[in-house]
Amino acid sequence: MKECKAELVLDAHADLGEGSIWHNNVLYWVDIEIGNIHIFDPDTGTDRVIELGQAVGTVVPRAGGGIAVAVEGGFGVVDLESEELTILADPEPDLPENRFNDGKCDPRGRFWAGTATVTCDQPVGTLYRMDADHSVHPMLEKVTISNGIVWTSDRKTMYFIDTALERVDAFDYDDASGNITNRRTIIEINKPDHGWPDGMAIDENDNIWIAMWEGNGVAHWDPRTGELLGKIHIDSAQTTSCAFGGPNLDELYITSAAKGLDEPHGGGLFRAKLETKGVPATPFAG
């Protein structure tokens, strides 16, 4: 098993950093409960902050410009010049205790994101899919903490994490329709050994990289065999998400959370140079 340590690149002290994604040579990420979107430029070391005024679970680039987000009030888009948030759809107006958490776009540019209660302790969340026409479809119900989600290079399999279940599940994924079927567990993750599985990224070899909450880093797994291939250590216990970035997509950016901890670099943004490469993020098509 290969192990290495990531370097601190931004001592952000984020309360609950999450949702990292690389696009156009910058890293987008969020501070969920504070309600901020961050745009980190590694070339200059600057970190732009956009204050949304409500909890934001994740951010993705938008094909038509700007960014799309999943926030407390539903799916929306943000104009990067005016910083104005426009809500496109709110699938849970009757569930004020829920908020959106992690999410990403599938290979066709449909935006997937799931909800959780603010206390993250009840299976009352739902994984949704928003299509390019802004129609929203519930894809998976009775979710506790909707987190990492990725698709394989052949566009036939989707991997998904509900953190409370301590595992990674696979689904058969239909690229044309966006439908998922045949749920099965592919990796059981023992929390005392590794921490809770949180955000997730996939590399060019279809191996997965999982941020481990209370696990001080990112675990590298082969989802076909369930083998643990390696780990990246960071100086923060509450590791939350990871995304491949850099000019060659061979750098893994890692977010963390300072919430409830007294750590020198809790909530920092970290980076590790790797021998493998990731795949480009797909923008939201709508």
C-alpha cells in the first residue's frame, strides 16, 4: 500500500469545507454552513470568496458560464460577475430541516446532489438529478448523508456514498436516460480503521479516492476488487472531499473541516502530487 503526505496550500480554517472541483485552472470548493463558495487559484495563491447567505452543499461549473450550486433552498446558478444566486428548483420546500450536501455532474452534464438533515442523523434525505431542462428527479430515497458520487469511464457504473452506511455502493448507470439500477455494495469501510467515507474522486484507471472524515486523509481503493491501494495523510482529522487538479490533473486537492476541533490546520486546503491522473470535471449542461 502506497502512503504519502499532502502539503497545506491554503490555511483556510474552513468550518466545513467540501465540494471541491477543478475547472479552468482553479479549484472551486465550499464552506457548507457558512454559505461561502471559494475559488482558489494555485498560480497566485489567492482564494476568492462568494457569500451566498445560505448553506451550500456543492458547486459545479456550468457549460453556459458561471457555476451551478446545490444550496439550502434547492438547485441554483451563480453569476460569477454579479455573484447573484438564482434558484432553479427546490425539490424539498416541505422539509425545512433538510439541506443539500455533496454532488457532481454525470457524463451527460446532469447535476446530481443529495440532501441531509442539518443534524445528519436521520435517513430522510434524497439523492436528486437535475437535467439540463432544470427538471428534477428523485433517484434514491432514505439517504442519511448524501456524499461522494462518481461515474466510470465506460459510462456504465455509478459509485455513491451514504456516509452513515460506512460503505461504497455501485449502480448500473444508463448514460442515455440517467437512470440507475441494481444497487450493490462494493466496499465495506470499517470506521475505527479508516474513518467515515465522505467525498470521492475517480482517476483515469477507474480507481476511487475517498476523503475519510475522522480519518486524517484520503484512501485510495480499487472498486472492482475492494482492495485498499494507498492513503494520503493530511494534518486535519476531518477530511471532507478531494478533486484532481493541476495542469496535468495529477494533483489531488483535499478539503477539510475545523468544525468542533482545535487543530492548527483544521479546515485547511491540502494538495498531494500523484503518479496517476484524474479525469476532467463535466460541467452542468443546463
